[in-house]
Amino acid sequence: MKEFWKDRETQIKLAVVLLPLIWFASLIRVKFTYGDGPELVMAAYLLGGPHPSGYPLFTMLAHIPSKLPIISPFYNVAFMLSALPTALTAGVMYNLGRELGVRQAFSAVLSLVWVFGATVAYLATRVEVYALHGLCVSLALLWLLRYQTTKDIKQARLAVLFVCLGLTNHLTTALLIIPVVVGLMVTDYKAILKPKNVAIFLGIAAACASVYLYLPWQAMANEGDRISWNDPQTFERFWFHVTGQEYSIFRGTSKIAKNMNDFVRNTENAYFPGIFVMAVLGAIEMAFKRWRFLVVLVIGFVSYLVYVATYTINDISTYYTTMHLLVILGAGVGIEWLVKQRFTEKQQYMVHGLLLGCLVWIGALMWRSSVNQWREALAEDMSSQVIADMQDPSIIFTSVDGHSFPMWYQRFVNHPEREQMLPIDTVMFGLANKTWYRDWFRDHFDWVKWPDEDVVASRRWQQWLIENNPDINFYVMLNGSYNVGGSFAVNRGWHFEVVRGRPDARAQRHGVHIYSARFKRFRSGTYFYDSSYEYEGGKDKIACVAEWRNNPQMNGTWKFFGPNNEEVVIPNHALPPKTDMSWEFLEIDQQTPGEWRCEVIVPGQPTMVTHFTVK
């Protein structure tokens, strides 16, 4: 055992895995982020069903860390299902490079370059399904390569196993089926087609496919607050869900050239210019020495490229990571060939200089992966402020995933005790094919009077809800960012309270909404960069920000109230012309710790209130 740990190859593998793992662990937010993460953790925590294609393997694996009584459900899942699989994939890539003939140093460097690339590093510090997907893909390629080297049928079975497991996590693994089958067949088709082996392959596929039984099970057992997306209890709904048919609107050929160009630019920006040249050199080298594996890589790369080129969803860059993996493998072989051809034994100092430059570049990639981390607290800070301001019984109308998923997480994971507070995604609630979503509300929240399908079809269901539930407080989230008059605020969903009582019974919103935020001054403006819910006494200075509709010229009074209701009054303040924002500052130093609130009082306007905590 001591000899094992002293082995240089083992030490390098451990370094390739542990360095990104430790780095990513330091970057993961204890608070949740934007994206699909809050919804995926909520589904895992409650054993519900997330958005298509359902991700049953991910959901069941994530349930365990989500329940651990340490740190937070989001952090635990992000570490175990994003950071750890990404770091392990770097180790697998090191092995792939070594078995393709790349020297230790270059295999290690290129594995680290891949893992610290912008998109891979971004996904490694959030809750997403792509890290587990990348691990399954890399392991399938590794065992396929070993089968092509040794023709040991056990390794072919392992390759099939990881392809099938990948299918239970993310359906784009299906793009790897043809490449892997071709790779197996061109190696030894007679062995692959033996009845015993065919039966074993089919048995592996069937066993993995059984993981999808989780989706109808959780739908049938749905109780309490658990959301079961598309309610896949019947085969028709199940098939609709797992095949992602509701996202077919994002398929099309109108932007193929643009999408391919976006991929090329994303890859070069994530790693280094010329990476595709190195990959082509590697492909030429593999054509002479590893042509069977090259066939697998080329078919797989083309399959993924066609897929992303015909997909117009806004987060398509998250699908690039598998192609990045394939490109880096090719580039590794190309660089190895180029160094052997260009540098003699007496010029090894130049190779060492190249490696030193690569290490510096890895350091730059690591730094780049950390610079935007401050924005990632916005999701929880935004939703924490909003949920603190809402008075139950309450309903808040949200739109787009960036608002809805954080509010779902707040309500069903962080604050299950607030049984009479509901976030409603207005897009989902109003869609004709989302009957399951409306039925979920009707079946589980009888304290609300819900509109029937005819009202929903009339598109007046929000007004109907407000008119027929007079005892419920209604709120609505808005989305936007502002860069006016030298000031900039990231506004990812601060809310207005709905005001009742107009003669036409339509919901109106206040002309101002406010929130608390940290800030920085730069150039001639003020940058509100962290709209937080908690601030540390003695360190922070915060701004109470007011955003106005229709750019009115108004006077306002800012008031801050401490935990004992003590008041700090800010003088009347004239809103600057041609701007829709204004703010006042509060020094946190020596302020009483506890729950605070900020009020903005404007003549003729209802008072707006936001809450925050001073530690």
C-alpha cells in the first residue's frame, strides 16, 4: 500500500482530482444560485419530479446529501453531484490521455485546463446535471478505449454500463450510443454479437432503464408540497416528460451557422486560441495509431455538434462540456505529437518552459472561475428579502425560471412552515398543456379559491384570483436591469405589492419598489452588486434603493428602523431628473444587531418596506 501512494502516477492522478475538488468546494455558495439548481435540489429533497427529462438518477443520488444535517441542502448536493463528479472526470481524462500516449505532464495539464475552463468550472460550482453526465461519458470512453486495447469483454460491458447510466441522468447521452456501438463493432464484432454478450448488454440496458420507474412512482405517491413535473403517472405523460417534448419549440435549423460559431468562440474563450488546430493534429495522429477510437470521437463530436446547432435554448452553452472534453483529448494527442516533432532531447528546457506557461494559464483560469462568484448570492438574497416582506396568507406571481425556482426553494425547502404562502409561475399556470400544474395547486392548497379551466383559457385568471380571494395578499415579481444616469442595479426579481380597488378590478402595482443592497462606487456611478438579506456590523455600509416607474419627479423620505423599532430618519430627498432610481445609505457600524427594515414614504404612494438583518 505504501508503494502505491509513493507511485508518481498515483500522486499525479490524486493532484489532478484533489486540486479542482478543493477549489470548487471553496467556490460553491452555501446559499443557492440561479439556474435549475434550486428546483433540482427541491425535487431531490422532497423526492419529487424535476423538469424534463426528469433526471431520475441525479434526483435519487442527490436526495442523500440534501438531507444531511450539515452546511445546507444546496451546498451538499452541489459538492457531491457537481464538484466531485467534475473533479473525478478530470482524473478520468488524465487516464484517457495517458492511454492515448500523452506524457504525464501534458495529460495532467490538459485535464486541469479542461476542468478549469469557464463553462466546466461554472457548472462544477452549481447544482446541475451536466457534471454527472460528463463523468458517465468519460468513463464510457475510457472503458471503450481499454476494450479496444485488450479486447477484454468485461471492459466492453463497463462501457455499455456507463452509457446506460448516463441515459438515466441526461438524455443527450443517447448521442453516444451510435459512437460506442460502432467502436465496439469495429474492434471485434464477432465477440460483441455472441448471444451471451448480447443478452448481457440488453440486461444492463434494462436494469438501467428501470431507474426511470422512479418518475411514475413519485407521481403516484405525490403528497404534501412535492411538485411532480408533468405528473407522469400514465405512459403518455411519462413519454412526453422523459423525451422533453415540451421543449421541442426550441428545436430548429434557422440558427445553425450562428450556433456553430458560438460553440467555436465559447471553446476558444474557455481554453486557448488554436485549440481546434491542436485537436486536428491529434486526430491525424490517432488516424495512424488509434483509428478505431478516433472513429468514436469523431462520430460523437459530430452528433453533439448537430444537436447543439439545432437547439436554440438560452443556456445551450451548458451542453458544450462534452464536446470540450472530446476536443481537449484530441488537442492533448496533437500537442504531444508536435512536441516530439519539434523539440529534441537538448531542447527539453523549452518543453519545461511550455509546461510552466501552461501552469500559469491554469492559475489564470482558476482566478477567472472565481471573479463572478459575488453575483451568485443574488438568488437567495432576492428571494429572502421578498419572502420576508410578504404578509401571509400570500401569493406571489413569478415568471421565468430565474424567479420561480428560487421562490419554490424558499417556500418548500427553507420555509415549509409558511403553509399559506405560495409562488405561482404565471407562464406555467397559463399554458394549456400545464393542466398538471394547476391541478397540483387545486389538490394541495384548499385555502385558495382556484379558477377553473375556462377562466384560465380566457387569460384573466390572475384578475380572477385576486377578485375571488379578498383575504389573500398578492405580490408580483418583475425582471430587468437598469443602467441609467451612471447608476447600475442588478434587478433579478424584486417585487411590487398588488393594490386592489380600481373600478375595473384590475390589479395595479405600486409606483416604487425598494430593496437593500451592498454597493461599490466606480467611475461616476454607484454599482449595487449584492442585494443581500444579511449584513455584518462593523464591515458593511448598505443602500436602500428605490426604483420608480414612469420616471416621476418626486420627494421621498427614507426611514430605517432597528430591532427595537428605533428610527433613523434620512432627510427628504429630491429624485434626480431623467432617472428611475434613487437611494440612501446606512452605516452599519455600531448599529444594533437584529432585524431591521427600511421604509420609503412618498406622498400619495403606499409605504414600501424591505427587511434585512444586521449581524
